[in-house]
Amino acid sequence: MPSRFQPLMRSVFFFDSTRWSAWTATRCSAGVALPVIIATALGRPSFGVLAGLGALYTGLASFNGVYRSRIRQVILTGLIVSVVTALGCLIGLSTPLVLIVVPLAGFIAALFGSSGQGANALATMGMCTFIVLSGLGLPASTAWANAGLILAGALVQLVLLTAVWPVNPRLPERQTVAAAFRTLSRYAHEVGTHTAEPIPGTSEIENARAILNEARNTRWRAEHEVLVTALRAAEAVRATLVGFEKARQDLQAGGEEADKLAEAIGAGLQNVAERIVAGKMSEPANVEETLPDPPGSLSQATDYLHWYRLLRRLLTELDQPFVLNPPVAALKDEPRATGWRRAFSKLTRLPNVPVFQAVAVRHAVRYAVTMEIAEAIYRLGHLPHGYWLPLTVTIVLRSDYANTVSRGLSRLSGTLAGVLVADLFVMLVHPSNALDSILSVAATWLVYAFFQPNYASYSIAITLYVVFSVSASGLATNEVGLVRLGATVFGTILSLLAYVFWPAFHGKQIREAVVEALKAQIEFGELLERGVAPRSEEAEECRNHARSLRVQAENLFQSASLEPWGLKDEELAAIEDSILCLDENAADLLALMAHGNPDLVEFDRVLQSSRDLAAQLTPA
């Protein structure tokens, strides 16, 4: 098993150039610049700081595109940020009230943040705004005026994004689905260069699912049906790549030829991504010609050839014009529960399975307690500008150790660089409030530009923005830079200590997750075996449930495998084998589902494999 720290270091320094967009950064920065410029011209730069903050967060919420369903998310962001601004100002001068609200808000935010990337970003934005505004010690009488400024900035940004900048109504959906295929393409290339992790990541596929589900709530077009079909194929490809990588590791001979086949698969997946962005999925591109027949030297590698041929068939099917009659079923994962359990699943978007709910609640409690400790240290210790301590915990502490460490290192290095550059500039140049406002706007361009490609670079940019904004508001002092740096270091350490004294995972927990995923997989397979139509609503609901549990089990394993304590390597290796078997069986089921008359003997073999594994993992 590779070193547990290598993936962490890779995530800190990896720069995803495919997510770089100078145009997006420019148009979003214009929405921040306009209220800042107006306020500065009126001689009220502090007003521009608050309005600019509302515009900044609204712009970040728009990154997956601005269209009818997405507008609701953008508006919700502005409303939440303005409400927490008012709340922070109203109770900021009362330490007891703040210490009561912080853990409650943190608990709810952590649960809500587990429902997806967009929800997590919104929850983090809301908590950060509350921490900062309650820490600035502003008079309660200014609460609603400050909230109004935040909301005004958000509305300015929204108007510019929707009325001024033209957007392709289907481009955001295309881009997210294409990003899922690009991720799979990179993984296939990594298989060919022997650098692949055991299991491909799920974030891009899950993000694409969320965007398509948002689009379903508004005007649904024929192209969306094509994108849903393509995304389902991406999920099948991902599951198949797990077996492909495992078979590549088991090869005894023919490695060079096998690597070429992996590279060909990677090129084919990249071709699909390019066609999706161009809106040409209904035009054949002869992908099959780029996927060679396996050479004779691999004739004995039956397992590897099985997965290669399955991937080749999936890509060939993607190369055909789509015939969408009847329309494809929805992608949504409806919770299977009633009462408060259904409400919990709606809030968290987690399946109604106790082990996954327990993981979410455990993190929410840890998050709330750690936030309370940080806030209490700052408040009771009377640290000037010490709100950076709970602010750091808000940003750094994630639901798993790996993300906490990678974000902590990124945040620490980014804040250090940003503080040194910004505070050195402020001390040497002594800029006016107007110049500070201009510099804060310039920093927003960097914030937007680095928001998705690399978190460490984003941390530098957001630190520059905060330093210049606080300086423009007239609330800065010469000591702020050192306080900010010290609080960031201590906040990162506190977040890591939360995992030392409160580990997130244990072996029994992950085995239970795999068993639940296997049960759902067996249920799905038995449904297909009985002859239920693969595209029926019943089959789609069962498939979504099985997929959701499988992804959750994979995520738990990947998180646990990066923790430096708790599970031994032998136990992790056994769980990894179970996860790989789970994914391989899922790929086989999806392949069998694609046939009008599937081989029932093969169905029985796959289902029996899942039953045997579930029995093996279930304690006597």
C-alpha cells in the first residue's frame, strides 16, 4: 500500500489547469468592483467592504454556471450571508450568546455541508461570515444596515451575472459532465504509467449529478437526456476502471502492451469529454478506431482482457448517436425513510443507513465542539482580532482526516505567504483607504481564478483580499498580521488535534458500510434478474440507492486509509479487497444490464460473489 501521506502532498500542490478560467474570474471580479468603486467614490470605503463581501460570495456560488435553477442557489447564498451578518452584529458584543450560537450553528452547518460540494461551500461561507462579523465588535444598531449592504452587493453581482454576461444555457451541464470524463481519462493514463490509486475519485461525477438534478427542476431539454445517459456511462466506466487497474497490477507478462491499451482508453475518454463540451455527442467520432485489438502477448491475461473489452464496448456505445425513447429516468437519490429519518436524509443527502448517518453526526459533533473551543479561547482570552482562530477551524476542519490535513497545509502556507506580502506592503507603503479598496478588488480576481485549480493558491488570494479589505475599512492595526498568522497556525493545530483525540473511523464501521452497499447491490441485481426493465422507475431507484451506498463506502475507506492511526495496514488491505470486489461486481452488473437478453448464469455468478462477500464481512 502506498504511503498514506503521498496523496495528501499531491492534493496540496496539484494545480488543475482544466479548472482555470480567466474569463470567469474577470466577470465575477467586475461584480465585486462595482459596489466597492461606488462606495469609495462616496467616501464610504467601509460600505464597499461589506457590499463587496456579498458580491464575492455570490460570485463563488455561481461558479458552476448561472441559469434558472442555479439562480436560486445564488440568491440563497446572498440571503444566508446577509442574515448571518445581522446575527453576528446583533450578538457579537455578548460572549455568552456567541458561545451558545456557535456550536448550534456549527452542528447544523456540518450536517448540511455533507450533502454535497455546493452545500459545503455555502455552509462554510455562512459560518465564516458569522465568525468574522461577530468578532469585529460592531454596534448592534448597525446590524440590519450591514446586512443590507451585504445583500445589495449580492444583488449587484446577480444582476451582472444574469443580465450583462451572456451564457450558453447548457454549457454548465456540458462542462461538469465533461469534467467527469476528463477525470476518468487521467485515471486511465495513470493506470498506464503505474501511478493510479486503487479507486478513482467520485467528486466530479457527483458534482455533475448535482448540476443535472438542478437543471431538471427548470426547463428540461433533449440535450439533458443525452448528458444523463453519458453520465450513467461515466459511472459504469468508473466502476470498470477499478477492475481494470486491479487486473493491471496482477499481470505477470505483457506489461508494455497493457500500458498502451490503458493509454488508448484514456485517449478515448478524453475524446468523449471534448465532444460533450462541443455539444456533438450525437455525431459519431469513430472512437473504436483508436482502441486497438489486444495483442497476442496478452492472450493469457484473461482478467485484464475482460475489463479492457468491457471499457472498449462502453466507449464504442458512447460513440453512437443517442436514441432517447423513452426518456431516461431521473438521477435523483430519494431517501428511503419516513419521519425524522427522511428529514435527516433530505438535509444531508445521505442514504437512510445507520452507519452513514452515524459518521455524519459524529463529524457534526466534533466540528461543533472544536469550534466552541476555538471561540472560547479567543473570547475568554480577550485576543485582539483573535476571530481568526475559530475562522481557521471553520475552514480547515473537514469530515475526514485527509481533507483536514491537505486543507490545513494549504491554508497555512497560503496564509503565511499572503500575510507576509500584504502586511509588508501595508507597512511600507501606508496606502490610503481608497488604494486598499482597489487592491482588495484586484485580489478578488486572484480569488476567483484560483478558487477551483488549487486551494493553497486560493488561500493566498483570499488572505490578500481580507488584509486589504480590513485595512480599507479602517479596522486594521499594525499587530493584525502577526495575530492572523499565529491564529491560523493554532487553528490548524487545533483542527488536527480534533482527530488525534477523536478519531473518525474504525474497521467495524467501514465493514458495515461495505455490507450495506453489497446488500443494495444484490437487491438491484435480483431486480434485473426478475426481468424488470433497466430504465424503469423501480430499477432506476434501486440502482441509485446501490450507487449511493457504494460511493459512500468507497469514501469512508479512502478517508480511513489516509489516517495515520487506528486501522492497521493488514486490516485496510482486507477492506480494500472488499471495496474492489464491490466495484467489480457493480461494473459487471451494469454491463449485463446493457444487454437485452443477459446471461442468467453470469448474473448468478456476480450475485453469488456479492452474497459470499457480505457473509464473510458480517460478524457471526
